[in-house]
Amino acid sequence: MWYAITGIDEADSLARRMSARPAHLERLQALNREGRLLLAGPFPAIDAEDPGPAGFSGSLIVAEFDDLAAAQAWADADPYRAAGVYREVVVRPFRRVLP
């Protein structure tokens, strides 16, 4: 089943985000290689493709896991969590309709 993982960033966490980004992307690339990643990306903190020093307000990942517990465990092990980027992470089942 698909699960939506939404991370909400701590204030002023851009430097921590950038430091942990390679490890974060490595895990996403592994999901992608396994055919389990539908989409992933950050929420710019301002209305701009490149928010510059304004940074990001969080991230969205939609990926396939065996169950909610597996999705939650994967989210809990995210390098952004360990680095203190996210202040909150919510994992919910997601039903893909389109496309």
C-alpha cells in the first residue's frame, strides 16, 4: 500500500537539512530503485522554485510499504529526523487515484 510521509521542518533548519541531504536522498534513491517511490520533494518556505536562504518548510514522500508500521519505522529512521530538521512527521495511508 502507498503511504504519505509529511515532515514539517523546525525553524531555521536549512543548514541541518543541507548537511543531512545526501543521506536522505540515498534512502529515497533506494526506494526508487526498488520501484516503491511514487514521489518525493520539499515544500519551499516561499513561493519560489529555489527559495534560497528562506529554505524549506517540510517535505512530502509517497512510497509503498508493507503496512503502516513499516512506513512509520522507515520515516523514523530518516536522516532528517536524526539531524533535527523535522519537528513533526506524520505517516498516513495514501490511496492513489490519478494518474
